[in-house]
Amino acid sequence: MKKIISGSIMPAAAFLLLIVQPVICFAGYVNESGFNNSVSTAQLLDPFFSYGVDPMIEIDAAGNPADYSVSVMGLGFDNTYDYYSFSVGTGGNDLALNTWVVFDIDLAQVTGLDSFLTLYGTDGTTVLASNNNSLFNGPGDFLPVTTNSFFSHAFDTAGLYYIQVGQNNGGSSAPISAFSSYRLNISSVPVPSSLFLMFFGVLGFLGFKRKTRV
Ligand SMILES: [Ca+2]
Ligand SMILES: [Ca+2]
Ligand SMILES: [Ca+2]
């Protein structure tokens, strides 16, 4: 009985995370379709992007949060790659050209998956970027040394792009065989710089007022 229970902890944890994630997730989220094993059947994420800050979705090692994102709750173990597509600069969502778009895998490691991310161009074959392990332990990674993936990319051509979630196999990507779940976050901070300037301008004005009041 004891053996049965311990043997079922990892699958149970994976399923529990898959169920609980949407509840703890404040960003737009969607579950993996399960029929996304190739570029031609990639799951389109455009409709699920939303504005808002989620404590799990950081844009850098300092933990600064994104304010526009989508989260996919994915499940491993069927020995396939998972492909997702998303638009940049087309109006399909608000991801903009020449702005950092962040790709962040969370939770995978704690459920048994050593993730590997590969970003493909609009042709579905040209590799634009890839990442095995993040250089830092961000929100959602949970372990001091993470094998979860994390990288940023700025796009200069409008179109539909593809991201592949795979499993690390000696430094390259392989189909996901681990019984596991993962959360893939795609995010950015698309606030126009003029708004940032206005925000800091208001802060500066308030600071000035406070100083003059004292
Ligand atoms: Ca992560
Ligand atoms: Ca990895
Ligand atoms: Ca994260």
C-alpha cells in the first residue's frame, strides 16, 4: 500500500498542479489542447492573452512583473513535443514588434520535467532562439537551481510565430516523455513609453510637491 502511494505521488502532483494552476493564475490562461504535436497543429494562443500582473510571470532576473501575458497549462508524458503559435505585430494580440517578449517555463521541474524551449520563425522551421535552463530561479521555479527554461526575444517582422516545448536530452530538445505538467508563460510589458514617461512625470510632480510642503 505504501509503495502504491509513493509511486503515485508524482502523477498526482502533476494532475493537482494542472487543476490548481488556473485558480492561482491571474493572467489569461488556457489548457493545452493535447492535439498540438507539430507546427501544423500548433495551438493558437492569441485569444487568451490578457492584461494584468501575475506574481508568477516575471520579465527578468530581478522579478519585475509582466503586465500582458498568456499562460498555458501543459501536460507531458505522451512522448510528443507541444507546439503553440502566437502573433506579433499583427493585431492578433497586443504583442508588439521591437519589444521584449518573454518565454518562461514554471512548475515543470517540480513535476519531473527538465524543459527545453525552442522558438521558431513564421516559416515554422527557422530557429530564432532556444533555451534549456534559466540562468536564475524566478517565481514559479521553486528550486534553488532551476532546469526550467526562460529567455526573451524581440521580433522585427510581423507574423505568426511558433514555440516548441520539449524535454532536455543532453543539451538538445526531445519529445516530452516525463509524466509531468508545466506552465508556459508568454509575456511582455507593452505599455507605450509615452505612458511610462507620463507615470514617472506624475511621480516626480508628487515628489516635488511633498518636498515643497515640508
Ligand atoms: Ca520559470
Ligand atoms: Ca531545462
Ligand atoms: Ca515564472
